[in-house]
Amino acid sequence: MIVPTLTTARLTLSPPQLSDFEDSRAMWADPLVVRHVGGRAFTEEESWTRLMRARGLWEVLGYGYWAVRETATGRYVGEVGFADLRRELEPSLYGLPEMGWVLAAWSHGQGFGTEAVGAGLAWIDQTLAPEIVPCIIDVENAASLALAAKMGFVIKAHTTYKGSPIVVMERRR
């Protein structure tokens, strides 16, 4: 499958590559980044698995994650995309393209999340046109909750995932 490359005013969203690994690993090891995503730094093995999954999703599902870089500098911004992770979660997200995003700490507060998430949503609306796009967010992650609301996601449920309180949100067409 050919993974599309998306561009915004400041960002390039491209298929994850081996060359993204060190930047991705550093991001997932940053306590500021992971405080709302499991609460602990990811090991090198866990970061490697995430990169392999991000790339493999495209081949299996026809959608997946992009590596996001600042176009002007090439600096790694983060990861944005979609997955069906078959999470053990109620309400079930089974079969739905769950959206997710994570941004490197240096890029927080610059509007990159709005650009990258917006580009991803525009792509999925044009290519797959799903009725529902869900996302899950830690209840204490005010920045991601605000971004999701800005992008049209609304709260569907309050629940827990792996013992932590989360909000399930969804965006309907």
C-alpha cells in the first residue's frame, strides 16, 4: 500500500520510516509527553513496537499513523493517525478508526496539534468517510481534551482503560 503524505501550512505528515525511530523513541521516553499516556517512559522495545505497528496498520487496515515533522526544519513533531487496536474497553471501539495523537514536548502550544489532527481528519473523511471517528483521552489531559473538542469530538462516555480514568470521545459526520 502507498501511504499518503499530507502537508499543512507548517507540517509534513509522512509514512513512518526507520529514520524516525530515534526521534520517536526520545519522544516516548519524555516524562512530559507520557504523563497522560500510561504515565511512564516507554522502553526502547516498546517504542520500536509502536513504530512497527504504526507502519503495519496501513498495510492491514488501509489507515494508520503518520510521522509528523515541521516542514521548514525537518524537526520531529510527533505522531498522528488512526488505528483499530481492539482495546478491551467499554464502550467498544471495535472496527472503528480510533484517532490518536502525541506531540513532542518542544512543540506543545504552537498549534501543531490542530494542523496535524485536522489534516488526518480531512484525509479520512475524503478516503474512508467513516460515520464515527472515536478517540480516548486521559481525563487530566486538558490540552488534548481541548484539541479534540476544537476538532468536533464530543464526549461519549467516562470510563477506565488499564485502570486509568479516560474519556471516550467521538466525531460524527
